Amino acid sequence: MTSLRGKTLFITGASRGIGLAIAKRAALDGAHVVLAAKTERPHPKLPGTIHTAAAEIEAAGGRALALATDIRDEAQVAVAVAKAVETFGGIDVLVNNASAISLTGTLDTPMKRFDLMHSVNVRGTFCCSQACLPHLLRAANPHILNLAPPLNLDPKWFRGHVAYTMAKYGMSMCVLGMAEEFRERGVAVNALWPRTTIATAAVAMLGGDEMLGHSRRPEILADAAHWILTQPARECTGNFFVDEEVLARAGVHDLARYAVTPGAELVPDFFL
């Protein structure tokens, strides 16, 4: 399978950034995309809403269903999944993209922020996976893809932001466990992570225009995700993919076109 045409993707946090890029790449194939995100009205500091994202997906050639969903709330997730199935007849792919970040040390991380990261990153990922799996188990080539890093227990990844690392690694552990749990039933569960920083709103808040200029565009992850999601599910599961490595396997070796600033030195991302 080299196309996602006619497939239904349920993508969390897809109103902007990486989630939207993955959605638009699928739309180029003629996929159906369910946008499960919170931003229903314009945010004063963040670009895009589920409605502007839906318009971009439709313009790219896909069908879109915009559903205002707080993935921390299992009732809202259940409603969104049911609406997706009612509209498109099933779910073929779940992309757990939504995530919260705070690069703060133990003494500088309010418990409210700790709870947010764990509720979105870990609970949200588990909740959406649990809700979509009954439908994925009936799909022809089902995939779950988490935007999560390889598990790396080097203390340097914990020292400066232990709460965030724990939350992201919770998403990674979902991959580790669910890949084995559903391997024999044919559901692929994989992770994808960037080699460099990606030009998203989160990176802009962390490093400003300077870091954005030394990042890659979200389309590199969209193209890598597309390759993963078109692989045979029974043959491609339990992997912690890195975008550059995926594209190399797909035969793409010149990555210059993904740079925000041509020729700029790129900033490496965390956990690698």
C-alpha cells in the first residue's frame, strides 16, 4: 500500500503544527481526516483552529471532520470516536500527536502543569488508543502512531525537566506495551520523533524566531508518517522511528528542502 486514499485517520492536536502537516499529507491521497483538538475559536497566541485546519484538508483533496475534543476527557473522546465512525464508517489510523510541554525543573514545575502534561501526553494517548482500538481491530491495515521519543534512560534527559520527560516517555511506553499486546491481532503501534527541532508554536515559545530559523518544517514528519502508515501493519510494529531514518528507508536522502532557513545549522531535538 502506497496511498491512504479512502482511509480514515483520527489525529489529535491537528489544528496546527505537526498534526496538521500529517493530516494535509494524508489529504493529498484523498484520505478522511478526523481533527480531534481543543481549539475551536482563534487563540490569541496560537495559529489555527479545527475549522481552519479542516478547510486546508478539504483544499488538499481530503475529507475533514472537525471535532472539538479535550482528549483528557474520556466522555468527549468516546463521542468523537463514535462521530468519526458514524461519518466515515470506521477508523484505520490513530495519530496521537497532542502533547503539552514545560521544560522546567522539579522546583519550578507547578503541580497544575505536571498534571496537564501527564493528562494530555499519557492519559490522552492511552484514552484515545483505548477508544479507537475496537475499530482499528476491524480495519484492513490498522496503525497507531505516537509522536513520542525512543526510550533513553540517560540521566541527562531527566535532569533538567523530569516531569516533561516522564510524560513523553509515558507515550513511548504505550508504544512499547501496545505493540506487543496487539501484534498478533495485526494492529501496528509505532513512535515517530524528529532528529532536529521542528518549526511549531511550541518551539517558537521555547526558543523564539532564532530557534525557528534553525529548525525543519513539520512536513518532514508528515512525509515520514505517511511512509510508516502505508506499511503492512503486521510487518511494521513496535518501532521507535526517527524522521531522517524513515525517509532514508523511503529513498529520500536530500533533506535540504525541509529546512526553514536553507543552509542554516540545525538544532538537534531532545532524547536522541
